[in-house]
Amino acid sequence: MSTMTQAPAAPETDGYVLRTATAADLGGARAVMLDTVYRDLKSGYVPRWHADIIDPEAAYLRPKRCTLLVVERGGEIVATGAVRDRGPQAPPNPRWVADRFPSGTTAQLCRIYVAPGHRRHGLARRLVRELCDFAARAGGYEAIYLHTDPAVPGAEPFWRSLAEEVCDERAFPGGGQGIVHFELPMPVTAPAPAAPVR
């Protein structure tokens, strides 16, 4: 596993520990993700959209510029969040959105899911902050992108409180996919200290 994907465990808050996922966490992370796509997104598992859920190790743990974070409480994974190194694809997304956020230079936030019994504890905000910091440290990323389904309760207001809207497909004739696309600011990283002059 790449050291680039490693993040120290964040200090506990009410028993919650945020950290980089390991292979041992993948079953718990997958359970949170699948529960969300069935319960909240109501799409169920769709292979072309959710292949990363079935093999999160290949999607997030192996690539150097990707990561999967988990939040653990009492030995149980209760929240997930990830960065992948590809932008939105067209189709199904609008061509101009895909062109604005090309793969390779776009850090896409995804799978930011919190199990129902653990919501309203600030976990999603903590995940977003850590994921954005990861994108800034990883290097080579010029933008941080995400999309959300506004039909999911609380999703749209949450993202509007953190990010800038790029495209709301509900304004398209026929409503498009009904997805809202957002961009988050890239955190400024501290420059590396200069090497001493000898």
C-alpha cells in the first residue's frame, strides 16, 4: 500500500476515530456503502456505477493518488469517504462538465456515506476536510469535484454549505439525471522547508 494514502488516525471525538482504511476494514466499509446505495440512493448495486464498492482495494488502496478513509467507533466502521483520480465521464454527465474536470488532474470525492445511527455528529464534514487535504498533499490535482443526488435527504444542503455549484441538471429540459455537480476549493499546503545552504 502506498504511503501517499496513509493518514494518521484523527483524535477521537465521542469515540469516533477517522483514519485511512486498511485491508481489514474493507468488509465494514463495503457494508456502509452498499447499505447507502440501497437505502438512501435507492439505486441498488449497479456494476457500472459501483464496481469500486465491490473492490475498494483496487480502486482506493493501491493507487498512489487515491484513498479510502473510514470512521470507526467501538470496532465498527460507521462512515466512509474516498478520493479517486478520475473526473466525471460523459455520458452520463454533461460533456462540458467532464471537460472541465478531466481525469488525472481532478480529485473526485466519492462514497462519503455515514450509517444512519451515526449522522449529525460532524463525521461527513471531517471526512471532506481530510479528503481535500489528501488531494492537496497528493500533488498533481488541480480541482476537487463531486456530484450528488439531491433526492437524498440532506445531501444537497450539506454540499451547498461546503462547495460551489457547477451544474444543476434539474435545470435541463427533462431534468437530465437530476444530479448536481460541485467544486470544492483546493486547500493550500504549506511549502516544504528549504534545504539548508552548505
